[in-house]
Amino acid sequence: MLIANLAMQLAIMGLSQALRRILMSTESERLSYRTAGVDIDAGNALVERIKPLVAQTRRAGVLGGLGGFGGLFELGGRYQNPVLVSGTDGVGTKLRLAQQLGRHAGIGIDLVAMCANDVLVQGAEPLFFLDYFATGKLDVDIAETVIGGIAHGCEQAGCALIGGETAEMPDMYPAGEYDLAGFCVGAAEKAALIDGSQVQAGDRIIGIASSGPHANGFSLIRKILERTATPLDRDLDGQTLAEALLKPTRIYVRPILDLLSKHRPHAMAHITGGGLLENIIRVVPEGLGITLDSAAWPLPPVFTWLQQAGKLDRHELWHTFNCGIGFCLLVAADSVTDLSAKLTQQFLDHWVIGEVQPQHPDGRVRIDA
């Protein structure tokens, strides 16, 4: 009995010592947000770096600066009966290609363009923009470059970058990767909204040139690159394939707003996901359709390469990519000449690419060879 009690006491002493060792070890390795993977100091350093970039986007209506819980914007007396128009978007898997090549500046412009061009379709002037940058491990240099691109895009669109969120989320993203989302708010006079209700048979469709694939279809683009193993430094009509694919999305805001000051299209369309087949018809009333003339404009070399390398049929090409047309105006036939002259003054390449017609029995969208 005495021996058993002694053994038990020794066992308890051993367990106690082991527990003390564990506690001492834990004490010496105290946890923190930084050891968990979130560096608040790096986030603060990023804010300081981007403040001058954000300041360059400031415009009338902005109240306050970065650092508040919410961005402030005052409409003031600029509108009599304003309607706010909002849009949100990302840049899809174009991000993967940009990250692969280490080209981060243009992707911020893409983000602004995808949102601001959408808001523009209703005839609204983009007023302010917010961004969301998410990553597993914050690289301040890369984040500064991306947000610098966002600021540059805001300058092009005439909207203020009034806030955003940088989220460092360990284990959510592989090393070196990040994701983006953007949010844009614009305004228009209620009486001046462009909603497509005035579109009628006989209207002409003016297509304005894109700068390339913009930020759509990149899952297919990356699959084509993977399957064909095409070098990204391959020459494509005087530029590399990488340059042609990653060229930032064209921002149409300033020239179109200038055009709207004197002309009123019946509708407008931003050519994004779904290509020419799905986006124009979105602003055409039921009972009407469109016929597009594929010979009306030259197919840019990057799309010719995509079609040939990917063995894409015409429907897939038109259903995925903008095919060289990034923005469309639907206008009365007798206003084409005046509008065309205005677009030429804005140095925007454009073509009459189709016509609104009564809906065809075979469908609402037809493509003439």
C-alpha cells in the first residue's frame, strides 16, 4: 500500500512538471495578430503610401479623406432631381495572368473601367469609387502598384477614390495572389436617364473600338495558352501577346459624357461578359432584335489569334469576347453622321456595326457574315 501511494505521488509530480514545462513554453511563444499572419503595421504603411495617389483623384463633392469609417460625398446643387446609379465588378481571371507575369499596374485600371463603364451606360457621371483588395500575405509594394492603377483609372473616369478595404487573410489565398473588387456610384438627372425605352426598329448600332479583350474571357484565354504553350513574348502585330492580352480596359467615360452634353442616344451598351451576342440586346426592348455585320470592322489580331489557336467557332468567339468593340451607341439613323463626327473628334475609332430590326423568328440576335 505504501509503495502504491508513493508511486502515485511520483506520477502526480511528473505530470505537474510536464504541465509546467508546457506552460513555460507557451509563455515564451506568446501569440499575436502578426504571428497569426496579419501585419497591421504593413497595412498602415500602405495607407500612408497611397494617400498621395488618392489625393490626385479628388474632385468636387468629396468631403474628408482616407481613414474614416465611411467615404463622404456631397451632391450639392449640381442636380435638380438626381438618380444614383451604382455598379460593382471585378477583373476575373485576368488577375492570374497579371500575377503570373508580375504586371500589376494595369489591372487597377481594368477594375475601374469595368465598373465606371457600366454606370455610364445609363447616362450617369461616375462620382466616386471604392476598392476591395484581398490577399493572404500583404506585399506593400504590389498593393501600392495595384491601388496606384486604380487611382489612375479613377482619374481617367473623373471619379474620386474615396475609400476601400485591404484585407490580409492568411490561408485564404496562395502566396503571391490577391483578388480585387470595385464599387462605383454615379448620378444622372432623372429626366436624362438612358434606359433603352426609346430604341426602335431602324436604329443604327455604332460600335466603338476596344483596347483588347478588356477583362473578359480570360478563363478561356488561359486555357488556350495552356493547351498551345504559346510563348507570351510572341509578336502580334508589333506588340507581344502578353501586351495585347493585358492592355488595360478602355475607359469611355469622358468622351461619352462630352457627347451626351449635345446628343442623346436611344441606348448604350458596355460589351463585357457574354460578348457582342449578349450585351447589346440587354438594352433593346422586347419584340425587337439586332442584326450585326461582322464585316463592318476589322477583327483585331489578338482575337484572330484566339480564334485560330483555340479553334473557336464564330458563335463561341462572339459569345465570349468583345471582338474589338468595347462600347456601343444605339442611335436614330439620321443622327449617325453627327455622332460619328463627334466620335472622330474624340479620337475614338468606330463603325456602324448593325441595326435594330423587328425580332426575327430565329432569335433576337443575328450575325451577317
